[in-house]
Amino acid sequence: MCTTCGCGDGETSIDGAVHVNEHDHPHGHAYAPAHAHVPGMSQKRMVSIEQNILAKNDAYARENRRLFAERGIFALNLVSSPGSGKTTLLVKTIEMLKNRLEVSVIEGDQQTSQDAERIRATGASAIQINTGRGCHLDAHMVGHALGKLDMAKGSVLMIENVGNLVCPAAFDLGEAHKVVILSVTEGEDKPIKYPDMFRAADLMLVNKCDLLPYLSFDVDCAIAYARRVNPGIAVIRTSATSGAGMEDWLAWLERGAA
Ligand SMILES: Nc1nc2c(ncn2[C@@H]2O[C@H](COP(=O)(O)OP(=O)(O)O)[C@@H](O)[C@H]2O)c(=O)[nH]1
Ligand SMILES: [Mg+2]
Ligand SMILES: [Zn+2]
Ligand SMILES: [Zn+2]
């Protein structure tokens, strides 16, 4: 069950292999027991379950972060609503970074391995996590995927989270930064409607800027809203299709990785 929205956790699978509980790491699955759904459960009990889930997640996140530090991996958690252009942006980023910086990818979606296949078509390595009914990636799933991923020392790891502006905000995956992607077709008020996500992110990419001539989206207003909830957030305007702003994004990445 998700601590934020209360949706059920389905069976997680990683590159098609269903994740089972009976394996040898100290597990303590980061999910609430099924009875958490029972109506009438006290508020106090719900809060204690939620704290428990997040504490377990944070322990796995610390483990991921330790591994990234050990190997000099710059890990980013890409968060947004569905369809903002995360995968398109990743494909473009990997192509433009060829011979500059190595990138590997963990893809998160409820179903299908379409995004991992799009990434592999560039030659980069990618692992797909399917969350089933789950609405976000957690640090435990990412830890399993890391075990299957071949990451070069000093490379970049991009984690594309499940498209959802709510729940992924609460789950640390061990990343250096959350990067939130807001596409110009979504409306400039998303940062104030979903403030937790924009507060958790260090960088906002305003994507699909090539479409601005056809829309009434006010970029300055969207940035002002984002800074209202997070005064320190960095902003880059991008178009994954035209390539506008991509060099600024790559420069941000290379600074972080260095
Ligand atoms: N016009 C335009 N379309 C884009 C851009 N980036 C992505 N798209 C389109 O938006 C749709 C969703 O993109 P996708 O990368 O799958 O989004 P994701 O769900 O966030 O991974 C696709 O049809 C893309 O071609 C962009 O910068 N400009
Ligand atoms: Mg995608
Ligand atoms: Zn949720
Ligand atoms: Zn496990």
C-alpha cells in the first residue's frame, strides 16, 4: 500500500522477473500489511504504519546512496506526471552525451518494458521495474535493479520514476537530486497544486517548449509558482524534440557528475 495515496502495491517485477520476498537480504518489506486498508483503523495506527514504511525506505535509500558514493555514480530521480517527456528527454540526453559521459537507466512504470526498450535502442543499459498496482518506485526496488545494472565508475544513473506528481515525492531512492519535468501542455499552476514534488526537486525542466507558440502557457508564471514553493529550485527550459535548452541541461549534468 502506498503511504501517500493508499493505493495497493501490486506484484513488483524487475526486467520481467517477479520479485519474491524469500531472499537473503534482511527484508522488512517497505509495504504496509493488507489490513492497513481496513476501515475504522485508528489514525494513530495509520500514522505509525506510514512512519514505519518511510523509515524502512530511508534505510534502503541510505544503502543505495552508499553504493553510488563508492562507485562515483551521479544518480538522478526523474519525476513528473505521465507524458511530460521523461523518456524522450532521456533518449536525447544519452545520444547527445555519447563520448562525453556514460548513462545507465532504471525505468519505472506500472506495466510494460517499452521505455527500457526505447533506452536500450540507444545502446545504453536499462533495467525495467514494473510496479503493478504500485504508484511509485521505492528504494528497495531500486536496490534490486542496481544489482542487475552494469554501471561504470563515474557514470550517471537516471531513474525514471512512475508518472505521478504525488507519491514519488515522499520516497528517497538514494539519488543526488530529484529532477521534476513539467511540460508546457500541463498548465503553469502544477507547482502550487502539487507543492510537495516541486519542494522535493532541486531542478525543474520546463519541457516541450517547442509547443509554446500554440499554447497560452506562461513560462514565467510557472517558474514563479515553482519558486513560491521552493525558492532555491533551478530551472531549465527544454525541448526534447527540437533540442532547445538541451546543452544547458547537459552542462548541469556534467557539473553534477564532476
Ligand atoms: N512537442 C514535443 N513533444 C514531446 C517532447 N518531449 C516528449 N514529447 C512527446 O510527448 C509524449 C510523451 O513522451 P514520453 O517521453 O513517453 O513521456 P514520459 O511518459 O514522461 O516518459 C510523446 O508523444 C513524445 O513524443 C518535446 O519536447 N516536445
Ligand atoms: Mg516514460
Ligand atoms: Zn501512491
Ligand atoms: Zn527484496
